[in-house]
Amino acid sequence: MARRKLVVGNWKMHGIGSDLAEIRAIAEAAAANPGVDAGLCVPATLIERAVREVPGFPIGAQDVHFADKGAHTGCVCTAMLTDAGATMVIVGHSERREAQHESDEEVRQKAGAALDAGLLTILCVGESLAVRESGAAVETVVRQLGQSLPRDRDVSRLAIAYEPIWAIGTGKIPTTDDIAAMHSAIRHELLDAFGPAGESIRILYGGSVKASNAAEIFDVADVDGALVGGASLNAADFVPIIQAAALKG
Ligand code: PGA
């Protein structure tokens, strides 16, 4: 099945007002590549200004609380994100699963709340280096995904990001065979969970995606785009990745 490629930048804890010009440059380049869906997940403090700067270009958040309001100091809920103009959110990034001790169950609730709010929801999964070296990467990620997937929901706005933890920010990437095996296993799990609707869910690869390796990664079966950290911080690095996706569209 042909799925439109989706390339999303994850700015992590980078980005203040003086970076809006970079966001504008990225959005303009994305508009010149209409065959690919692109967007940026910026710090919460920058969402509203980014949306004003580049109306129509998808701007998202990097996390959300699952509750709709309440006594949750420091957290934001889906209504706050949509009120700020966000149209996407990342949930379950490994940096949050590790540093904030987010469980699969918490990620599942976040993903459900985000889908209910109509947000394009990018649910991240991925294995540690120890798990990869033990040979249990596929079974571990499939189990993590199964426990993190929201059930009984419209999943038309769900995307999965496979991000091996050991590939994030390290310059290392799995072999294309390993990426293919993982994405195929994820696709099977999605079909199991959602039936035919699982066929249209996009599966992104993330972890050290750069202009120099993007084309090769986008050629892998069942790779429907990328979640890009470091190389999304400026247009010079990010735009060639969007262009590589457009060429494979
Ligand atoms: P990276 O990060 O592209 O800098 O490796 C990817 C991510 O964490 O989403």
C-alpha cells in the first residue's frame, strides 16, 4: 500500500524566539515539496509563535499529559496544545521513557488522549543497545508496542516511530536489513491490533537520520518517513531529508 511519507523534526529542548526564522525556512522548503508531509515538534513554549510564523505548516509538541486537566504541575494537556495551534504530538520518546520513567501504560493513555483530540500522534518505540546485542530487539519492541498502543480508537492519525535508543544522537544506525525486519514486525503487530486500518498507519524510522543516509533508509520496505532530531534543527540539514522523502513518494 502506498503511504505518503511523513518527515517530522523533533527539536527536543532546543528553540527560542530567535529560531523562528529557521522554522520559516524549513516550512517554505516543505511547501515546495507537496508530495511529502513534513512538520516540526518544538518546545511547548514555542508552539504558538511557530504556528503564527508559519500558518498551515504542521507544528507539534513533544509530550502531553493524558488527563484533560487537573493538578499536574508542569504538564500540558491536549486542549492546551490544540489551543496553541499544535496539530501533532510525540508520545513515548525514549528520552521520556528513561528520564521521566514513563511506562508503556502511561504512553498508551497519552496516545489515546492525543488521538481523541485529533492530533497526529507519533508513538515511539525502540530497544536499548543491550537488548539489540542480546538478539531480542524485535520481540522486545513488538511487546513494547503492543502494550503502548491505544485500543478501540480511530487510528487514522496514528504514526509509529521506531527509534533504537543506541542510534539516537550517536551517528550509528541499524543495517537496512535490521530496519526492514523491525518495521515488518511492527506492521504485523498493527494489523493484529487494528485489522485493515493497521495498513495505513505510517511507520517512521528515527535515530541519526541525516541527509547522507535518508535516501537509503527511505528505500527500506515499510519505512514511511522519519523522526529526525539533531538534523532537524536547521534548514540546511533538514530540507535535504524532506527532499529525499519527496523523491521516494
Ligand atoms: P537524532 O534523534 O536524529 O538526533 O538521532 C532522533 C530522535 O530522538 O527523535
